[in-house]
Amino acid sequence: MKKRSVIFSVLVVSLSGCATKGYVDCGPKEAEYKFFYKHPTHGEVLGTDPLYRADYQACRNEVHQRGVMINGKLVRDSEEIKKAGTSMIVDQTKRRIKEMDKAYAGSGANAGISGALAVSGINYTANKPTVKEVPVAPEYADVERANTEIEKCVSNKGWSKPRMEKSCK
């Protein structure tokens, strides 16, 4: 009888392992994202490919040399513009989570968990209320405009929007 329960336990563990294969999820610190871009001449390449990077850098330099308004000052330094872009993303994320918390507050759903799941990309639909779209804060409007111009320039050079793959480190 004991032998049968050991065999049954091994079988259950083996089958449960099979059920989880094919779907691997990892936390944000272990996640690695790769972006692929398509071009009619070069095919599909990683975002780090020299062909894509050269076109992206040329577009970025062109847009940044015209200048970007940051806190009322015309900035042409790419590193300073990049920092402002990062700040914009952080600000946008915080404001989006605030809106989600407001929307979830009266819905019966757990706003903190729902917000965290939504930000992490997990589709959470139980008791999901409508969340208002959060516009870019006025102080980042020109940074957003510059990013859009860079995307348009890269697209005009033949590159498609990225395809993303997620893997665990």
C-alpha cells in the first residue's frame, strides 16, 4: 500500500510539472525584454542591431538638435532629454496608478493588487471598472512630442513598430 502511494505521489508531481511547462513567468527584476524591428531590406533585427541603431541615432540626433523644451528651457543635450523622458514615464505611471486606485475604490475589487497586476501586464478583469486615460503632464508635452517625431522618422526609414519578447534571466 505504501509503495502505491509513493508511486501515486511521483505521478502527481510529474504531471503537475508538465502542466506548468510552456508558461514561464518571472518577477520584474528577472524579466528580460527583447524588441525586434522589421525592415523591408534588412528583415527582422533586434533593437540592438547596428543597422537599426544607426537609423534610430540619426533620427534622435536630428530631433534633439532642434531642441526640446524642458521646464521652460530649450535643451539639445540627448542625455538630459533622456532623463526627462524617464521622469515622464515614472510620473505617468504614478498618475495612472492613482487613477486606477480611484476607479477601483468603489468597485469592490482590491485596488492595490489590481493596479499592480495591470502595471505588470497581467490581464485582471474581475470587477474591472473603467479607468480614465491619463494625459501626459504639461511639463513633459515637448518630450512626448520629440519621442513621437523620433518614432515617425524611424518609421519613414522603413522600420516597423517593435515586436517584444519576454524571457526570464
